[in-house]
Amino acid sequence: MHGVPPPAPRLSAPVNSPTTLRAEESEERLDSFVAARVPSLSRSRCQQLIESGQILVDGKTKRSNYRVRAGETVEIRVPPAAPVDLRGEDIPLHIYHEDDDLVVLEKPAGMVVHPSAGHGSGTLVHALLHRYGGGLATIGGEERPGIIHRIDKNTSGVMVVTRTDRAHLGLAEQFQKHSLTRRYLGLAWGNVPASGDWLDPLARDPRDRQRIAVVPGGRRARTEFRRKEELPGPASLFEAELHTGRTHQIRVHFSHHGFPLVGDAVYTAAHRSGRLKKEAGLRLIAGKSPELYRKLTALHDGGRQFLHAHVLGFVHPVTGGEMRFESPLPADLREILGLWTAIR
């Protein structure tokens, strides 16, 4: 395992003007090295820049997982933002339900919900436009047609999209009143309590604006949870219900209480206790199941947190009918869980 680098200068990333960094320590991934020092760039955006040759090490292109060596110079160039292309793209969608007013679907891990900086194509919005054309609610904005809520890029699960403005307004009221049912399955390092109800307020982390943190005076956030299974490591499979829907809410609450999600590189790094639990757990697993160890390492390096939105319930905003949908764990998480339970 690699140690956490010491505090580094925090820089901005000027468009079309190179930023140069000099590595003082070795063995940190290139994408993590840049993201930790240039807060305006997310790790996923760094990976895109690396792949397109905009980030160089001593003048040469490298892969995102290249381990930066002490003394090397990293040059970063951010090209001007391209106009967002909102033409539909033929991207397959897993649909649970669709009618004239809304769509319930499965968002896979790795897919961004709507266009944003660094994500001008390949989003859920592009897939929806291909399937429905102009048949999506527009009240949410031109770049977010039909989008009433989001799921993190590297989280999978069930979500609802609106096709009419009347449905959008009706669901927005349910989100505002927190009357929907939203439950997630997750896997965290450590012995999570049998049950709990966390109310820690959340806001942008004053030390790192790319992250969310528990901040006194932040926005109200409530996560209710119950442990479903204890696993070697130790680790805990849990179900969490969102009573509010703050950015990264489950990830931040669990990390803050010392139980970072498996695979969550961002919030595992936020607290020393969480890092130590992950490292101890991986050491134990490496000796019991090399296959599971490899998959967990790949999960963490890819930033794919073990978190899945598996239940969504709401009242249909037009018909008034009760709607409830359940999504099983996707194959990647199901395989990891199967390997984990087998080593007991």
C-alpha cells in the first residue's frame, strides 16, 4: 500500500496555458497526483486529459495508472471547453417502466447523468435523446432534459426520468418533501453498527472544494441504515435509506463515521481511520483470496464505489398510483460479494 502524500500546492488549471508540477515523492498514480494538486480537475477529468495527451510526464505521454517518480515534471494543459453536443447517441438503456410522463431505468456505473465539463458526450441525457427525441421534460434546463435527480457517475442503480413538465413538477414536490423511498446497498470497511440514523450536516469541504464533508451549519442530511451482513476484513454489507438527497451523502456519512465504502478512493482518503481499515482489510484478503484482492484493487483504482441504488418508490405524479422498483446488484458487485462471502 502507498502512503498518503504530504500537503502539496493547490493550483488552478488555466485553459490552454500549461501548468507544471514537480513530483517530490514517488509511487503515486498520475491521475491521483494531478487531481490532488489541481482542485479544479476531478480525477475522472484528469484521466480524460491523460488519455488525450494533455498531461505529460517529462514531455512524454503516460497511462493514468503510471506511478510518478520523484524528480519527474508533470505538465498539464486544459483545452478550451467544447460546446455541449446535445444530439442523441445510440447508447443502450435498461428500462424498467416507461409511459407518457416518465421513465424508470437502470443507470450503469461509469455513466454520467448529464453533460458537464469534461463530459460532452456519452451521458444518460444523450441516450435519452436518442430514444425519446424531444419527448422529455424541459423544465430542468436545456442541458438536463428529463433529469429530476442524479446518481454519481461510479454508482449504479435505479432512477426516474421525466418526460413531461407536469410529471417533473409533481416529482420535484415529492423530492422536496422527501416522501420518496430511495434505498441503496453498499459495502463498507469496518464493523458498521447493526442500525443507525445519521443526521450530520453536509457542505463543500473547506479544505478541498471537490469533496463534500460534514460541516457545522451545512445542509441537513439524514441517512438511516441497517447492517445486513458482516464479512471478513472486517467489512459490512448494509442497506441505507436516503431521507434527504445531498451530494455524495451516503459516501460522506459512512466515511465520516469511520466506515468508508469499498472502492471509494475519494472518501477513503478523507480520514486516516478509514484508510487504516481499508489497508488492514486488504492485507487480510490478500492472504485468503488473491482473486478477490485483485478485483478490490481494480475497483479502488477505478473509483467504482460498492454502492447501488436498489429500491425506488414514489407516487406517480399524474395517475396517483404507487410505483416501486427494485434493482439487483450488477454483475461486478455481485461477483465481489460472492468471492468475499466464500472466504469465511
